[in-house]
Amino acid sequence: MPNYTTSYSKKPRKPHMRRDDNHLPSARRRTQRKPGAQYLHHSQGFGRNGMNLRSRRNKQRRPYAIIAIACAGLLFVASVVWYINRGVTVSLNGSDVSVRIHSSVEQLIADQQLDYRAGDLLAVDDSVLEKRGGERYSVVLNGEQIDNDDLATTELTGGEELEISGGRDEYEEHEVAATEIQPTLEIKGTGAIAYVETWGIPGRSEVWTGTVSGKTADRGVVQEVQNCVVRKTSVSPKDGKYVALTFDEAPSSYTSQILQILQEKGVTATFFLQGDRVEANQAAARQIADAGCEIGSNSASDVDLSELSGDELRQQLTQGFETIANATGETVALLRPPYGLFSDADWAQAMDLVSAVVTWNLDSGDYLLPGADAVVESVVGSVSNGNIVFMTDNDECGEQMLEALPQIIDQLQAEGYEIVSLSELVDTDEELAEALDLSKVKMPEGAVLPQLSPDEATNEE
């Protein structure tokens, strides 16, 4: 590497004059050069001459840089313009055509020079008021009919399927006098489980009065009514042997002992809680929920729901559900009506409050206090696959139930039955499980309660 050095001292010194005053100190230092050393001159990159050289070179290169930037900008603008105006392909009446992206359907019709016969303008009685005064084009975009007023604002971005044909006939502007057709109620089937299979959707009939022709026409039913169907059925397990144990009128002073037996036996059950008893024994109600047992409502009090008016019925159900939720923290929609009585009128007046009404198809008869052995025989001697067993959790039946319950569980399990909750029992029937959710009401938007005839409205069976 060349041995370069500077022609000045690295440590600045104060200037001083020679004695003869003829030379400055810097002049003297310039004369003192080391033998064999190479020195850089101003022309080699230091000083004003080097700076001027770089400045001249930069000025010479500047026009080329400006031209390059301008070209890049033009290329970018051209790319943006191309992208905004690029062509895309759509399907028109089964054939692919190219259109500018974001073109409207109206522009496509103009570009393709489509010419179809417009529909006629009709009076309310279907007579022709004006030929070709109706819809200009019939346009179906991706399977959906497009109104002619929207053709100018409906944009195409590529890949759409359009069917364009002659316009449809249109009716004159008219006033409508509509009559709503209320759905009726039909109960189908038999069994211990009842639920809404088909919700009622109102129909509609209309009478039109034309504002141009002045004519009036009864257009009849313009929307068919969908009547409500309540389905009653029983559980048919696809595989295995299952039975559900259910307790009414809970909770009681014996509830915690019943829960202990269930826990010791490793089984679960469904408890239908009575609102006024829940209020009197909230701790027992919470124990049922904490034990993982399924909960339903036995109404707010022990009354025959079929004898109540519509408002009284809804109050009983709502109060019962709310009391359970306040005590246990669980939202409940499953109902077992007291005495198993729930009329057609009850369904019509309150089906939007219940997920299902579940009674039983095997009665233990424990409320008759026949003794523990008789209760065990009633259940085990009559059980069949998919049965819902009725039992009672109250203070009158408590001692009897504590004696009978362990025997019932042991003997059912010895016969190969699996003891499950109601929801688990429903899940063993694939068709029923798909149609029914015991935990919530599934009333769709637009559905209404069915209308009863005057005789049905009396709420008498």
C-alpha cells in the first residue's frame, strides 16, 4: 500500500514569523518533505479543484436522472390506467363475452347491441293498457332477477352469469287492500314428546285498484298460508338400550339424597322444577344444576294449564322459567305441564315459549304411595327401549323414592339399559335429534301463533 501522508501537521500550531519576516510558517513547512513519501495534491481530490470536478459531473448526470424518473412515472400511470380499464369475461346467455371491468349491465346491453321486445303495461284486471310499456329487459344475474331501475348501477367485475331476454309484463301503479290469512294448528302423531314441527306463516290475499285504469280486481291469494304443525312422537334409539328417569315437582327436602344416589350409581336424570318450590328451596335447585342433571319446568305452580286463559297460561310459563333461571343460572325452555295436560289451545297460545312439551310413556305410580317394591316393579316390569319414566320428587314420596331408586337403577342396568337425560335420549334417535333441541325455542322470523276456531279458543279438550 503506498505510503501517503499529508503536507500539513496533524497537530495545529500557532502561526509565527521567521526572524527575517520574509516567509510564513506554512511556506516553511511545505519545503520540508520526507524523502520517499508520496503526497496528495488538491487536484487529486482535496481542495476546490476536486469539488468543482464532482459538481460538474453531477450537473451532467442530472438530466438523465430526471428523464428516468419521468419514464418510471409514465409507466406507473399507464399501469394504473390499464388496471382500471382492463377487460374481464362474463357469461351472457351461455356465451363468454369481454367487458370493461366495472361496466354496468346497461352498458353491456348497449355494447352488445341487444334488442328484445319490451313487456306490456297491464291494467289490474290483466287487460293491456300499453303495448311495450312494461319492463324493457328481463335480466337475471347469478340466478337473481334484477330490476330494470338497477341496470345502470349494477357493475360487472368478471365471472358473472347473465341471462338477458325480452322484458316481462308489468302492472299499472295500483293501490292494494290486503287481507292476512292466519295459519291454523294441526296436531299430528302420538307420543310423550311434542314439539313444533312446522311454524305458522301468514298468507295474504289482495284487492287491487289501478291508478290509471281506475279498475278494481280481486287478485285472490298472492301468498299461500303455511299452517302450524305440532308433532307428537316417541324416541326410537338407533342402537343400544336407553331409558330416561325424570322427576316432577322438584325440589324437595329429599332432593340432595336423590342426587347422591344418582352420583353413586354414575347416572344422570332430568328434574322438572316447580316455580313456587324453587323459591322455597333455592339451594336444592342449585344442587340439581351443579350435579349436572338436566332441568325443565313444571310450571310456576301446580295448576291445570289447560284451564287457564291465554294470558294466565303465558304468565305461568314465563314465571316458572324465570324462577328457575334466577335460582340456577340456567335458561330453560323445556316443559312438563302439571298432570301432563297441555291442550291444543295451550299450544296455539304459548308455543313460542317452549322448546318441547315432554310427558312420559312409563308411569312409576309412586305418587299413589304403593310402597318401594311396587314402584320398582312398575318401572322394571314394564320398561322398553326409549322409555321416559315418570317419578316424583316431593316430600310425600321422598322416603319411598330413596328406597326404590337404587333398585330401579341396578335392575335396569342389569337388563342392559343405559340411564340418560332426556336430551341424551333424544340424541339416540337421529331423525328426532335433527328436528328437536330441548334447550331453546326455534321460532323463525315471520312466524306467528296459529289462529283457533271459536270452539278451540274456549281452551277445553
